[in-house]
Amino acid sequence: MLARSAALLMATLCAAGACLAQAEAALAVTELAPGVFLHQGKVADWTPASSGDVANMGFVVGKRCVAVIDTGGTPALGRALRAAVARTTPLPVCWVINTHAHPDHLLGNGAFTTAGTDGAPAPQFVGHTRLLAALGARERYFRNALQRDFQFTPAPGDIVYPTVLVERRLELDLGQRVLQLDAWPTAHTDNDLTVYDPASRTLFLGDLLFADHIPVVDGSLKGWLAALVALRGFDVARAVPGHGAPATAWPAALGNQTRYLDTLLADTRKALADGQTLAQTVQRLGALPTSPWRLAETFHRRNITAAYAELEWE
């Protein structure tokens, strides 16, 4: 009863805008390596109760400027992230990199569209070459969700599209620090981008890697497993997932997710071979996975549906 009352109170406060105000408070960031900073989002769903603060956001500081990697799930979080960068360094933000088109990773972009207070130009926005189409298809939904769930009416420029597109690989020079951006074939989505900092051997994987939060299939299950194999070739000292805690054991950090996706692939193929319908397959495979996954009740059955649709006509 107390838990239910607390949830109702949180929903009431969020409806009054308190969650967004909370999100604009000082954003906690941790320095993972010299010049590499992370704000770790909650392992929760993108809702007012979480203030939309559920995806990891980071930034890397060079000698000349800063690159921001994902901007959070609301405009308020974007403003809080920009303030955190300003507290950390006087250098301007020259690049804002979006790892993919999901709303919890990029709806803070609008906070970075203006020039710096020192007269530095506004940053350029960078994404996968397919991010343009993905955002175009989703913009209406994003606007409706911000209005309906977060009581925020986005201005025309609040959904920010990339101006620099990555087709395969792109290097960004921050001043004596060069980031390597890689665009991936369809995996978690059809527009996944990773950011690698060779100076610290830090790899920002976006949602190509989930930790704690159950993986979510929104692209290709087979493509994602292929990407995980290729990612093992990176020389990584620390891996930053899109959700959950960073890891220093590599490629062991990929293990739990690989096992989950491998099992989903094998079990779905077996159900199809047995002539199971989609409904029967969801019923057959729908028992929630045990540790280490949270939010399985929200996403596991959706993953089965996505896997079935992909594998049905192999």
C-alpha cells in the first residue's frame, strides 16, 4: 500500500512538472578516465517517474573542445548536461553525437543548438547516415510523448537532426584527442553508432550494449549478434553501455547480452520449426528471464515478437 501511494504521489508530482524540474538540477557525472565523463541513467523505463533519465550520457574533453555523446530523454536533461559540461571545462562543445534514434538518447539535443557564452559557434550534430530517416519517421511520436507524458510542448527546433552523417567511419579531432565513430549495419536499430576514444581506450556503445537493463530488439537480432562478434576486435579498457554500469572486463562485458540474444535466436527458430504461431511462440518463450535482467516484464515478450517476425521467412 505504501509503495502504491508513493507511486501515485510521484505521478501527481510529475504531472505538475516536478520531474522535469528535478531533471534540471545539477547532473551527477563521473570521470571514468582523464577527460572522459559519464552520467549514468537509471535502469528504468522512459516515463515521467524516471524524469526520462534512463540512458547514459557522456562527454570527452580534448585540448580544443568537447564532444557530447547522447543528450538524454528530455530537453531538461539536455540543459542539465550542458551545464555539467560547463562546470567541468571552459572549452566549447564542438560536436554532439547521437548513438541512435531512440528518444531517451537524443531529446536533449535542443539544449546544444545555441552558441556558447564565449562566442564559440554552436556545435555540429553527428549521427549514422540512416539517423535522418529514423528521426523523420519518429518525430511526431516524440513530440506527442513529450507533450502527453512530460507536459512539455517542444518548439520546432527541439528535435534536432544530424548535420554530419557517418556512413562507415569518421574521425573527430577535439585537439590532441581524436574520436573514432563507426556506423554499424542494422543491429539494435538500423542507425547504431559507436564512439571510441583511443587515448583512454574507452568505447561508448550506445544501445549495442545493455547492462542490467534487458536488451531491446528494434532492428535485427541476427545483425546484432554479428555486430557483437565484430565489437570484440576493439582494444577496450572500459566499455560504456547505453544503459547500466560501465565495465572494464572486455570482451566479457558482452557475455550476458550475447547469451540472451543467442538463446532468443535458438528458441525462436525451434518454435518456428515446430510450426508454432506467433501467439504460441510468445506463450512458449514468454517466461521472464532471471538475473541479470531488469525490465524483462516490459521488453522480453516484445523481443520474442521481433525475433519471430525476422526469422519467420528465413
